[in-house]
Amino acid sequence: MDVDVVARILSTLPEDDDHPYRTGPWRPQTTEWRADDLDVVGEIPADLDGVYLRNTENPVHPAIERYHPFDGDGMVHVIGFRDGRAFYRNRFVRTDGFLAEAEAGHALWAGLAERPSLSLRDGRGARGGLKDSSSTDVVVHAGVALTSFYQCGDLYRLDPLTLETLGKAEWHGDFPYACGVSAHTKVDPRTGELLFFNYGTDEPYMHYGVVSADDRLTHYVDVPLPGPRLPHDMAFTENYAILNDCPMFWDPDLLKKGRHAARFHPDLPLRIGVVPRTGSTVQWFEAAPTYVLHWVNAYEEGDEIVLDGFFQEDPEPRDVGDGSHYQRMFRFLALDRMKTKLHRWRLNLKSGRCREERLTDSVTEFGVLNARYGGVGYRYAYAATGVEGWFLFDGLTKHDLLTGKEETYKLPPNVYGSEPAMAPRAGAVDEDDGYLVTLTTDMNDDRSECLIFDAARPADGPLARVRLPERVSSGTHATWAPGDSIPGWRTADSPERAVRLA
Ligand SMILES: [Fe+2]
């Protein structure tokens, strides 16, 4: 391994920190690395070609009062694979908030678990008063990696190979700064478009938009809702965008007093909104009440839209008082507490009715697919399994949605994974002809590896384990970008050279 320290970031976190989401598998990193020719156990497939990008929360300063894991500053990791070799880079996203707090030497914004009035500066987010830490998702659009925030915020643009922050998405002056963009955007691999929505506390409470493959805002419409809502994700088909109004939202009475308390309303349905991708009239469907954090995919079939996602059987887990203070405080982050199960909604565009069915009794979440099948008929979903009581992943499951067959690979005890990504093999014909990639946080050996699985047979275990220079923090979302989606990739002999060629 050829490794350099690029930078060390000054942290003011205490040496004896005891917050569970800033220690152990969530211990933040402060070092930025550049590593080439990573050491490998096994063999990196020569036809694995592209980059796995993963966002993580890496707090640098103590919270003003109470830290929530979604407050941490965004740090993106990239593992690139080319010709059977691998490189690694990690960088903090140089957000406005990260830079301002670096200058101040302490937290300037109240986090998700704190009162907005504690913020020392004007902030962002649907709630307002938050630091836009850009630590939730990462996608690649128009050859650039875009990081996003848990609530609505800016999209930060990063070079997908060096992870240098290039600025914010501007869309030639049309970026909707007032509302921002939600955590999850969707890139359609067939058109190269980026689909997005945002939400807030002012009417119409939601907007939906489309950005073209050449990075111009081509569509932006109001999506009126009955009140402020907290949607997290969206889906799309070839002709439609799919939005949602889940019955989990800020208590309206407390909201009038400036308090932001999310409550589940089991007496209200889940409403799923279908809008033509370039239209503005939303057709709403009602379904059984739940909160859906993440959808997997959607596609058109006759008069119906088939929509798959994770149904929460218990969106508001009760505090049963048998865990630690932190386990109780963060019970909303544990998959087993929310009982997240893969579910299918069938939306009939003619009758306006929704039929739904649970696809499995297994508890999984953070589902991904071969992105070439985004928006069209597909068969396989790959999802993470969770550690009881915690926001940590202990394995991955391949769901065969045609046969109902599942196969699971469990990581060894005290080893945690990241949201997997599916990397289609160069020249693949079959949907599951490719690789699954995930990063580990290994508490037994105090290190991290990138594991590569055969996507057709993940339960057989990893084909290769690629060593990283330092143990990385657990985190949130990840993505796969094929080499041919990155400018200069094919002709470059190093990531830095690819940037110069582009
Ligand atoms: Fe998410």
C-alpha cells in the first residue's frame, strides 16, 4: 500500500467522550488519507471497474447541548477499482458550516436533538436553524459526486475521485435555495436526469423538480400538502415520479410554539403521490399508515405502478425503559425497533386504488439494486441487516423478489458494515451479474476493509477484502459509480490524473 496523510483536522471533542454515536464503531476520523495499491486478501475482480462512495457523519466539535448522530460533519470515502487494483481517499465535505466551525473552534448550530434557538447563526434544513452538514447521501450526477443533508439543504459538489469539494450545486442560478433539496435525490441511468423534492414549514410544503443530464433545472413544481411533513425519500419510473405524505410529522400544536416533535398519526393513511415526470398534477393513493424511510425501486406494469420500500411496523417505538439512556433516546434508529420490512404497493392509475403486500418477514433496510434497473422491472434488492437496538449494520441480505428467496451474509461479531452498493460487472447481461461492495468497521482488529462479494451468491462470503489505512466510522448512505460515468477514468493512470484530463 502506498499511503500519505493529506490533512489532519483539529477536533475539540473530549478525549474521554462517552457518546455512543461518537465512540466505538462511530468514532469519528480526523485524518484525510490518500492510499494507492491497497493491500488485498483474495483477488479484486479485474472486471470490477468504478468507485464506491460512502458518506459518514464525522463530528469535529461537541454539540451545544445534545449530539444526534445526523449532526456530524459529512466525510466521504471513495474506494476505486480498476484493473484489479484499488485506491482510497477520504475527505470532509467543506460545507459552509464545517468551515465556519473550524474557524470558531466550536459548534455554532444546534443539532436535531436541540432547540433551534440555541443556534448562534442562521441555519438551514426544513426545520431551520440547522447546520447543513451534508452527511447523509451521496450520488453521482453529470460526472460529479453530490452530497446531501438529512433535512433539506444544499447539494455539495465533490470530485468523485479526489473528493475535493468543488462548491455547491447551482444549476445555472436556478437552485432552489429557499427550500433546498431533500436527503435523497434519484438519478435515472437512462436519461441522466436528477429527480428531487424538498419540503418545509411554508405552503405548499413540498416541491418536485428535475435537473437535466447537463445540470440545468428543467422542471420545478409545487406539491401542495395538508401541512408540514417529513418525507425522506422518493422513487421514480420511466414516466412518473413518486412522492409521499407519511403520517409521521411535527406535532402541529407544538410546532406553533416553535417545538419540533415528530409524531406518528396511526389514524391517518400513508399517502403516495404519483406525478408525471414533467407534469404538475399529483394523483394521490391511500395506503395503510406507516412511515417509509427508504424506497427501493418502482416500475410500471400495465395500469399499475409497482412500488417497493420498507414498511415500518412500529414507526414510533415505545420507550420500554430496558435499555441504556442512549438506546432509548435513539430507539428510532434501530431497525429491529421499527420492524422495517420489505413491502410492495401496487398503485392502479385507472381505479385510483392501492393494493399492498408484505414481501418478507425479515427485518432489513437501506435497500439498493443494480442501478441499471432503476425505474424499470427488476428482480433483486440488496439490503442491510441491523444490530439489535442500534443504528449499526451486521450483514447484508439479497432479496429475490420473483421467488421470495433470500440469502444473508452475517459479518463476524463486532464487525459492522455499510449500506452496500451493487456494481454490475463490465459487460454483464444478467441483473445480478456483478459485485456487492461494502465497507466494514471492525472493532476486533481496529481496522476497516472493503468487502467485495459476488452479487449472485453473497452468502458465500467475500471474494476479496481490501484493507483501508484507518478504521472508518459507521455512517449512512453509499453509491456505486461505474468508471465510464466518471470523466477521464479510462485514460487516466491515477485518480489525480483523471481529474486533470477531465
Ligand atoms: Fe436515507
